[in-house]
Amino acid sequence: MKKRITLNMLFLLVFSVSGYAQEIHTIIKGKVHNWPTDTIYLSELPFHSPYSRSVKYQLISDDSTFTFQFEKVKIPFVLYLSPDKKLINQNFQSLLFDNLTDKHYYGHCAKFYTHGLTTHLIGPGEKLEIDIIYKGWDKAKLEFTGSDSFQNYYYQKSFALDNTIDKRLELYASKSMKIVIAQLKKVTQKLLARLEKEKEKLSPLFYDYIKAEIEFGARKEFLKFLRFSKETEMQSLFSEEIPKEIMDVVEFDKSKINEAILISEEYNEYLELYLNFKMNIINKKHILYNEFSMQKCQIAIKVLPEESIYYYLANHLIQYPEVEFFDDLVSELIKRYPEGELNDVLLEI
């Protein structure tokens, strides 16, 4: 028999996201060259909600063109294009579902976004126009032909931002925490300054998304650095009090999560590390990965931004339906989020 729980006092949840929401056609179209199959696959990459993913495909036209059209798109999304469905599924598993397991801290190089596929960002009502010149599974030349070509090219440079930060932290692994944090801020500000120079050429969506990749990528790499390079030190700190200079890096303004941030890969990868970190503070113990539990749900409700609470809990409940509190938490979640997009999935389990 599953345990009865009361969550009313834990929830103060109003799921409202503002910014880019519209309900108009969103189009991805283009032409392929040297395409190795007769089919092109499009897969969404919903970093905020792995179980919200959809895959479309179509036969390449005789003139080598393709067109995908989405209706009633309300938030921006990241997508893959590829001739190989198997490759899309493999990368999807690594990029998204690892965030629901103890492998959540795994990093990914640019190859996950460029080898055998191409990765793109698009907003509601936008049109992505692209020529893809296929040059083997590890090579593809992209030519953006629409009016937003600059920002589409610029987005392609964002896949290795966290690697830049990670390498800087590795260089200073043996130094004091003060020096490490100073170097983290230095490299982060350098990346943000580069982005700022191009701000006028980018839409609010692309600017906010890439800014989130930089800022949350820095926080993510810092928490990974603490858990692996400063593990002994952290064991001691969790049993006492985390210094202010560390908390200043880790914390963020939860009132400013817009739709671009909500779907950002680095933001969503950071949430699990952040939640684990906050749970360790409460329990005064350094644990690399706290398993999905009622306590973890309670802490998620308390410390995560409102925009992320529903997706975090819903996706984990789908991933771990065997937990004893499943029925009660699903019931409470649906009460609080009657329009939640994963409610039907939860009810069918």
C-alpha cells in the first residue's frame, strides 16, 4: 500500500511563463546535399522535460527539399535534424535522460550536436531556412538562408561554452577557493562580454538563451568542480557552514526565469546539481547523488524556480513510478497544475 502524504503546505505553485509565447506557425525548411538516406528526421530536445519530446520525419522531396511545420507553438525549442533516427535516439538518451539519473553530471562535447546531425534553436512563429551539405557522419556544412542567419550561425558556437569554463577550473584545481572563484568569474565575464558585443544582432530569445548557457554553465561546472576536485574540503564544509563566496556563485535570481532560460540545456543540467547541493546543506553531508525521494521532492518545491517545479517533479515521477508516494504526489501535482502537459502521461502509469 502506498503511503499517504499531505503536500498542501509545501506548494505555492503558480505556473506562469512569460516572454515569447504565441500560437502561430513555426517552420523549419531547407535543402539537403549528399544526403545519405531518403529521409530526414527532426527531434525536439526539451532539456526541461525529456518526456515532452516529439520526433517527426519525412521523405526528402525530389528536389532535395524538406519542410516541417508546427502549429500552436507556445515556447521556443531546440531541435536536431539528421538522416539517422538511431543516432538521434542515442544522443537524446545521453543529453536528456541522464539528467534524471545518477549520471546527471556527465558533460557533452560539441560532437553531440554536430556529428551526424545538426542542432538548432527556434522560437514560436519563426522560420528556420537552412541548406545542409552532408560530408560524412562527423561533418556537415550549414548555410542559413533566412533573414536571421547571423544568430543561427552564432548559436552554433555555443555548444562548447561549458568546456571553456571547465578547462579554466581544471588549471586551478590545486589553488585556493578564492583563486578558483576569481578565475571562474573572469572567464564567465569574458564570455558574457563577447555575447554583449553581438546583442543588437540577436533576437531576445537567442541572446537570453546563450546568456543562460554561459551563466548556468559556469555554475554547473563550479559545482562539478567542488564535488570532484574539492571533495575532501566539501565533506568538512557541509558538516559546518558553506562560505558566502561559494553561495554567491551557486545561488541565482529565481524570479527572472523566462522561456529562453527554462529550455536552456545548461540551466536544466544545473538544477539537479543545485538541488543535490541544497539537499546536502540541509542534511549536513556530502553525497554525490541523492536518490529521488520524498525529501528531495519537498526540497525541490522549496528551492527550485516556480517555472521548473512542475517539470522536475513530473518527469521524475514518470521515470520512477515505483516510489511509494507516487499516487499522492501525482494527485497533488495535477491539482496544482491542471493544464500540465504531462498530466495524461502521469495518469496512464
